[in-house]
Amino acid sequence: MKPLHYLLIFFLLLTSLLFAEPTFYYNSNFDRGDVVTVLVSDTNEYHTLELVNSFNEHIASNIFFPLNLNNFKGQAALIGLESTLKAGVYTLIIKKDGLVESKGEILIHENLFKKENISLNYDNTTLRTSTNPKITSEAVFIHEIYGTSRLFSVSGNKSLTIPIKQGIYTSWYGDRRNFIYTNGESSGSIHSGIDIAAPFGTKISAGYAGKVVFSGERIITGNSVVIEYMPGVYGIFFHLNEYLVTLGENVTEDTAIGTLGSSGLATGPHLHWEIRVAGVSVNPDSLLKSGLIDNSLIISIVDSYTAE
């Protein structure tokens, strides 16, 4: 073979390596309230992830961030699946520089949620039905936090833990609630987290390492703390008796971030514990099993490396 032929082959191989599309890894079957993890071994390109329905309507989106876990080095993006989504096939769209690089489908099942009636006293009825503009402004402000994805690298692989070890669940994620007011009227609501009852003043831990991005009092949720765990991933703690951390503070999973109380709109001492991913409330229980980043997916990718 002539030297020119060798040069041509080398050029073709180099081109295929430089311009080959990266492989994206994700599972395909989910319940409402789950978190979709998408991984890619590429560490050089900036990607974004979007979820759309069968009508190509936007559902949620998030950024990819650098990840180094369990011998896997690459990028990850997480998207939450709201409890109100209709069952069916949805499309994941991965983009680079705003252009579609890859697509894939996932199936969301129609898992069921509990229904409950909650009778409110006069004070809580007044809070629930209030037209106070400060309540609206507080809601807008905190949802802006939930919708923020700050790019930073993630390493380590500790599991999400329950913030109260000896507490009792009194309400569950996705509960379809009917609030009954003192005037006989009622209104519906969907519970976005888990309520955990325990003795007044019980210490509450952060559950995962992160940074405090909100610590203060709100009208509806009382003394509240929000912790950024990962880009676009937040732990939320409402109705505290007191908060023990300050804005910008870095915490570990065992840091006491507050004590249990009944501040704000609460029918008794309890913690409202919530996880938001890319602005969407998800089921904390599912993350206790799989981890914030799906451990089973990482293990399967690493296993595929060793099998080659």
C-alpha cells in the first residue's frame, strides 16, 4: 500500500473519532414522580436536556454538568417527572449549542396517588384563601430558585437520607388533597412532598451535602430552608420551628439545618420535605432507593467498560 493510502486511512480514522456522536445512557421506564438520569462519557462538549410530550410540547429541561462517580467520568443531566403527567411515551432531546444532537424515548406509567380531605381551622382557612400580594411574591421568588441550574462539578456518591430518622409519614408525595374551609367551601391541591411528624423541636438534617440557597420565614411555609444539592436539584424543608443555617452556608448530609415545628400553614408539628429537580417536585422516596443520580445506570455503564 502506498504511503498516501496510509495517510488517507489515518485521516479517516481521526475524523471518525473527532466527529463521532457521543453515546447517551438512560433508562426507559419510569413512574410519575421519578427522576430521569441521562449520562454521557463525553467531557468536552456542553449539552442541554429537554423533555417533550407527543405533541412536541416542552415539559422540562436542565443542563448537563461534569460528573465523576464510581469510575465513571463524564456528564449528567437530571429531569423530574411531575405527578400530574399523563402516562405515555415522551421524548428526551439532547442539544449542543442549541442544535439537536440526539433523541430518545421514555415510557411514563400511570401510578396512583392517595386522596385525602384536610379540615382547616379559621387561621389556616384565612391563610389558604388570602389574597395578600406578599404570598404571591414569595412564591414567585422561591420558584425562581427552583428553576435555577448553576453549573458545577459533582463527585462523591453518598445516598440521600431521610432528614428525620424516627419520624412518621403523615402525608405522601402526590397526594390529591381537598382542603375544607371553616365556611364549608373547599379547594383541591396536589402535595409536592412528604410530611413527617415527630416531637416538637426534633433536629432536622440536610439529607445530602449542598449549599443553603434560602433560609428565612415565608407566610405559607413558615420558617423554611432550601439546599442546592446538584445543578437544578434542591432539598426543601418547610414549617420549621427555627432554622439553624444561613444563606450561602455549605452543609453535609448530617448538618442540623433546623428543628421541627408548625410555622406557617400547618395543622400540627411536622416537616414538609420536598425535592425539586429542574423546577419539578419529585418523589423523595424513589431517590432513597436509587440515589439522586441513578446508581444502577452508572453501575451498568461501568460494567460495560469492564466487559469490553
